[in-house]
Amino acid sequence: MDEAKPRKVHFVEYQVDFEVMNAVAERLRMDMKPIPNVLRYRPDELQSQPIDIFEMARSTIKFYYSMGYDYVQNFVCSPGTGLLVHLSIFGKRRLADDTAPLTEPGSKRVWAEEREGLVSSWEEFEKFKSQQFLELPIKETFEFISKNLPEGMKVSVAGGTIWEMALERIMGYVNLFKKLREDPDLVKAVIDWVAERLYKEYKVIVEFDCVGAIFHADDLGYKKGTMVNPDVYREMVFPWFKKYAQLAHQHGKMYWYHACGNIEAVIEDLIEDVKIDALHSFQDEIMPVWRFQEKYGDRVAVLGGVDVDKLARYETGQLRAYVKSILDKCMPRGKYALGSGNSVTNYVPPENYLAMLEEGLKWKP
């Protein structure tokens, strides 16, 4: 018996920047309160502007439901969020003016420290672990979501990173690469510490019926290949991914994975060993989403793929034709959902984001 052909386009995103959500909500006159981007706060702002987690969750649910998604991508209070917010605010970081059109005046764009982060020795690692980190009400947030989620919708859990957290936020790029040669046990210890925290939080979340998938993210590559020898990932990172996937599958959930960069060297590991259910993040310059689907789509679902550069720069009519071409190639094969190739950033014109979704609503087999 032939598999049924898809009859409608489903939407997917790893992240819609809060500025875009707020702008679209205002344009469409949604009844939701603006969501603050707390990752760009300074320490003094965190004290002076208390965060209402539940109101943020309510607005996020309202947005995804109103835009036609089948699920809510929860970035408000998910596993790893507390550590990420803490390191984004109190860790080493680089700031520059955020010139994106949707940014509030005076806002800053944040980069992680590229050279040396907070940990470059075992002594610094022990000191780092002894800090009092931000503790967010994850269980309470998902209880709130369970009670307020529209019938038929699920939540995907936007899990924090482990490789990226160690690479960008804790050790710094140059320092971590050096330590892989000089003291790989330290790198593994940092990764394991982050990964274990995340695993404990995932264990709390997967118990909720409203959760449909863990949507884990960890960027492993750049345009030409992986950041390090793939064997480093196989030894230090993928065993944790596998634990997360097993945890999800044991509870009847899916395990979706987001990774930027050229990761073709480890695709087989992710599909056959980790056993991801879906892959997200595509860039035309590396491998267009339809090309990836041709090669691997019979074994793994494919999410998104509208190149963010085109989503941001194309004139709306040109973008519509481009999106339709993706749908025409990917939808007939099945196991595809429409969305950006990475995320809907705050420099994407709202009209282009809306045009992408409209093309999905218009598409017919």
C-alpha cells in the first residue's frame, strides 16, 4: 500500500525572534503582550525589569496558534534556558549596536567571547561550577502551558546547547580548540557538566503530555565542514545526543535536531546512531533543502529550508516564487515542513515572513 501523499503544508520554526513576533502581532492586531528579549539584557536591567515567565508563555502560545502552527516552540523557559540567560548576561560577551530594523533604540547585539571564556583550567572550572546560577521555573512553566494550550496543539522543547555552550559561552573558541589538544579531558568535563544539567531538565519535561518533541540545537559546522574532527563529536557530544533521543523516544516523543553549518560528515551518525527524527537548518550555499531531501529524506524528516539570506533580502514577490519552488520539490516526497532555513531573525521583514507562510497555505498538491 502506497503511503498517503501530504495534503497540506505544516509550518515549523526553531526560533522566531521576539521582535518579529511582536511586530507581526501588532500588525495583525493580536491580543498579546510584547515579549522582551531577555538574552540582550544587562545585569542591571535584569534587576529593574522583572520577567513574567507566564505572561511570556501566554503570548508565545497566542502567536504560534494565530499563525497556524501545530505546535508552540517554547523558548520562554525550557531546558538549558536558565544557564543560557545567566551566561548571556553575566559571562564574557561582546556587544555592538543592533542595527536590525525591528530592534528597539539603544538595543545591543550580543556575541560570545571568541578567544578565552570563563574556563581555561581545572581550577577555573571548579570555581565556575560553584556559582549560583539562575534557576527558572521549568516545571511550573510547562504546567501553565498544559493548562493554556489550545486543543490539538503540542509543544516542542527548545533545548539548550551542550557543544555550543562549552564552545562559545564557557571556554571560548580559541581556548577550547587549544584545550582539545592540550587537555581534552577538561573539554569533555565541561561538556559533560552542561549535558548532565540539560538531561535532568529534559527528564522533567518529557513527562508532560503536551510535549510532542525535544528540539535540540547544537551548531557543529561552518560553510565548508565541521568545526573539529568528527571524532571529537563522536566521543564527547553524540553519546549525549543519543541519550536525549532515547529519552524522547521512551516517552513517545520525537527528537528533532537543529545544526548550522556543513555537517554532512556526520549525517550518518545522526541518522543511524543518534536516531534523530528530523533535521533542521539549511543554507543554500552549503546544501539546499531539496538536495538534502533527495539524499536523506527517505530516512529522516526535513524541516524548514527557506534560506535566511533570501528571506531577509528578497523582494516579496521574488521570495514567494522561491518558497513555492521549495514546496514544489519537497512536499511531494513527504516528511517536510515549511519554515526558515535557520530562524526568523529580527532583520527579516515581517512582510516576508508572512509571505512565506501564505505560500504554504496556498500550496496545493
